[in-house]
Amino acid sequence: MFWLMRRNSVIYAFLLILVLAVFVTAVMPAIYQNTASSAWDQRDYLKIALWMSQGDGITDGNRSPLYPLFLAPFASREIAFFTTAKLVSLGIGLAGLGIIFAVSRRIVGGLGALLVIILFMANVEYRQAAAFVDVEVLLVPLFLLAWYTGYQAIDRIVSGTSDALTWSIFAGLFAGLTYLAKGTGMLLVLLFAAVLLLILGLDMLRKRGFWTFILTFALVSLPLWIYNAVRFGNPLFNVNTQHYIWLDSWEESYVYPSDSLPTAVSYLETHSLAEMAERLWNGLTLVTPKQWYGAARLTGLPESGLLVWGTAVLGLLVLLLIGYQVSRTWPDKRIPFLYTLLGLVMFIILFAWYHPISNAARFVLPWIPVIFISVVWWLGKYWRGKERPYLLITFSILAVILLIQMDSFTLLPRLYAHDQTASRQPVATIQAILRRTRPGETFILGPTHDQVEWLAYDRTIQPIPLTRQNWPSFSTLLLDENVSTILLDEETFTRRQILLADYWRLTDDGLTADILPPGWTLIEPDIFPCATCLFAFDGEVFTPLVRQEMDFAGQVKLLGYTLAPAAPLPEQPFTLTLHWQLLAPLTRTTHVFVHILDESGEIVAQSDGPLIADLQYYPDQEFPAGSYVLDDHLLSPLLPGAYAVHIGLYDWETQQRLATAVTNTNYPHLLQLKIGE
């Protein structure tokens, strides 16, 4: 018997190696094609790994530290690091399949476990995760270990067996590691407690196993909690659970540094119960079936269509049948069934709510091995005692697939050179930014996935915000953050067209512009059009040549003015630029007037127009206090002589002028102007 068991183990080990080899040949082309290092969250994990290698941080407040910890030993400011990181992900993916096989074998036996990993080896999302710098490839096996040890621990806590503490330690360990991989791991703690509460009620608080689980989880999570407390002021801080989950779209996450992201409190204040119910209902009915089908989809199956809904109906039917059989035939499986069912419900509700921000299938991928194991366990009665022919068939199929895909191995030695070639232009652009900026300095880039900004891991990258897409607000951001460098590309233009279309146009050859915003200069390339354009910004243009401050009714402040040319010539037009700063948010259309009076007091030239915009036509635009405004007035040519320049502000609707705070005049004198003398 021992010899037979050992022979079976060798056979399964050989078949497992064969599965892993097929997986490598299937994933290698995707690794080769993945040359966009900023796609998905790749750039963020590469950046965090670089932080770790320099001792600068372990998380960005969103992505957890365990996955980048595997990348940190290889971190460097080179594209080769991206290539290595993909290979590390592939290695983790292979180890993950081994873990899935080991856990599955304890539940459904060797043949069942082999079927589970073959199914998962063909899973589209897992293959993509293994080909990308993506945490899901690590999260999936850790989640499965946490699921398995979790229900085993609960079973023993309820039964009162002597090994309950041991299983509770393992459950807390793997739940903690899952949490260190991704914030959704915290749900495992809630799941563990909820199942015990349903079975034992408040008596669970008397169980040492429960507190052992909590303590072990806390000890594993402690390094992250300490870092979060120091860095963000909250040990449990995660920008997803505190802010992003309350957004109405992902684009809303791009805000000005001075603005606050929404919270649960602000969301409840601004949304009705009907709106919240509609959001959840739309997620459950329109998104959930597609999301879970996408997570379970095997290679070769369509991405959409009737199969999505057919799979959803079939999944519910299988769940009901398994539940029925558990209640009637397998009462010893009651705890794992309840544990799994409640966990699925938690994830379904959470990501149905999250769908306006993202409905990516990868969010629910950790449950797919559990689902595969459950289905294989339920169907296991059809092959028990018939392993041999199935093993032979499995070997034959895997061998044929491996032979067909053998050419994929030839891609491996070409990976590094291929990534270098594909990234040459984005790398050159970022290197130009690095030469122009210092560590810690802010530059503008994005939103975009077409650059390699993770190479600038020690700079502060500010994407163009979604809110207040107007030039006074954006120019104020550039001044406040001391920005000297700005990168625009086609994706950024498309996503921020409301702002950028004031100056740029997108053509087949790239971005082009006839004039640039004040202070902007194109530096790379030196002419338009350009698909990726690098600009220098000089904020000196916002500093008035002549400082002369006037406070108008505590609402708007004149900082000074600039004449161009500085000494206007007779019978030639000239420009008077008034430099303003808002002292209060601009909520009413306010006009500026400029009057030029001759020596007899007659108006000989004038200009009149909105300070910023006619708010009647831009009711949704916001112009907060602190905004800087460059206000150009092109004035008519003057004859030689002496002139007085007066300015003022008035409310467009009431036509009432604003008085200055100090002199209490609504027609202040700005300067004496001499023409031709």
C-alpha cells in the first residue's frame, strides 16, 4: 500500500510539472507582449519596490507591501527591472499553482486536484496576472490558504478539538499575509468572526481559538499598521476603503492637492438612499455576472454574450444543489459551505458597490480556485476509483499541448532586449524629466498609462485634476507646487480635453498648438506635432512687472500690472496685463474695465470683459480663493501725450462696482502713462 501511494505521488508530481511547463509556454507570449510597464497597477508596484530598495516607504496608501517586497531585491532605475519583475510574477504564478494543487489534494484527492489546477492554468485572468507585475498572482494562493485554514480552524473551535489553537494560528497567519498582499484580506477577519458568531453566538468570545486567530493576524499585520500610523495617521489607513469606494467614478480620484477626497460621511450627505440603492442594484444585476464570469473564464471562451448569463444561472443552480446536499447528506461540510457562501456574498456586495470605480474581474479572482474545488468535489463521485484512465488521458493532452507551444520558450532570452526596444522613447522622456528636476520636486504627468513614470519614483507626480478644468485653477496649481516641467501625451489630452483643448488640437500626427499658455515652452521635441510633448514652465510670467496692490471688497486683489511694450509708442496698440488673485471663491460673473483718460478727463481708450469667465455659460466651473488670474487688455493706439489709467471691477448682473478696501473708491487710479515723451 505504501509503495502504491508513493507511486501515485510520483505520478502526480510528474503531471504537476507537466502542467507548470504548459503554463509557462502559455504565459510567455503574454509576458513578451506586455511592454507597457505603466499598464494596470504595474507602475505602482514597481515604484513601491524601488521605495523599499531605497528605504523610502513600503506602501502608497493603496497597494499593500507584500508583493513589492518580492520585487525589491531586483529593483533598479532601469527597464530591465520591469522585465525581471514579470519573471518574478511568473515564478510566483507557478508556485501558486503548486499551492492550489496541494490544498486541492487535501480536499478532492489527487485526480481532483489535478483537474482544479488544469482549469486554473487555463484561467485567462490568472494567466494575465502571471504575465504582469500584478499582486493577484500572489493574492490567489495566499487567499486559498487562508480560506482552507480558516474553515478548518472554525470547525475545530466549534468542535473543541485539541488542535484548534494550531489551526487558528495558521488561519491568522495566512489571513494576515493575504491582508499584507491586498487590503481585501481584511474581509477574512470579518468572515471568520461572522461565521463563528452565526454558529456560536457571543459564546465565540470565550473561545481561545478565536482570540488566537485575531492575535496572530494582528502580529502579522503589525508592521504595516505601524507604518500607516506614522505615515498617514491611521494604522488601518487604506485610500480605497476610506475614499475611493465613495467615488462615483475613477476619474474623480484625480483632485487638486488642496482638495479632499470623499468619505463615507460626505457620500451620505450628498447622495440619497434611492441613489445608493440604485448603485448597488445596478452593480448586482448588470456587473456582477460579467465580473464573475470574467474571473472564471477559461482561455478560448468568449468574453461576453449569452454564455455570461448562462454561466451565472448554472453557477446559482450548482450552489443550490451543493447547499441541498450539504444539508441532507454531508452535515460535516456545513462549516466550509457556510464559510464559503458568506464569503462569496461579502465579495459580491462589495464589488457590486465598487463597480462605478472599477469592475475588473481580477478583484474576485481569489474565489475562483475555491469555486473550482467546490465543483470538482461535488462531481468527484463520477471518477472515484477510475483514476488510471483519467490520468493517462490527462498526460496525453498535456503532452500534446506542451509540444505545440514549445516555441514559446524561445522568447525567454529575447525578453530583456525586447522590453528595452519597446520602451526606448518613454525612457528617454522620463530621463529628460529627471535631468530637469530634483528628488522630491513636483512635475505634471497624466493621467496616462503610456509613460514609464515609475522611473521617477523619487519625484512627486501630479496628474492633471478632473475637477476645475480651467486655466486660472491649473496655473495656480503650477505656481503653488513650484512646477517647472510638464509632460502631455495623447491619452492625457483625451482625458483632460476640457482644459487642454483651449490651446492644443489632437491630429493624426500628435498634439499641436498655435499658441501656448502663459509661461509654457515646448522643449522636447522642439516643434509640433508630437505624440509626447515635454514643456518647461516659468512662473515668472505671473509676477507683475510693477507691483501695486488693491483689495476690491475683500473678493479680488490686484497684485500689479505689466505693460507690453513697457514704454508704448505713439499710434501703436499695447497690452496692459492685470495680475489678480481671488480672495474669495468667485461665484458671480465679475467684469474688469480699463479706462484711459486724456488730460481733459475724456476716455480715449478702454477695455471691458469678464475677469475670468461668464459664469452664466460655465455654471459648473469653480474658481476658489487663491486662484491667480492673468487679465490681458489690448488697448488702442494713443497720440503723444500724458494719460491717466483707471481700472475697476463690477458685478455683471447688478452693474454695481466693487470699492477698494483702503481708499473706498470704485474708480481707482492705476498709473500715469506718457506716450512719445
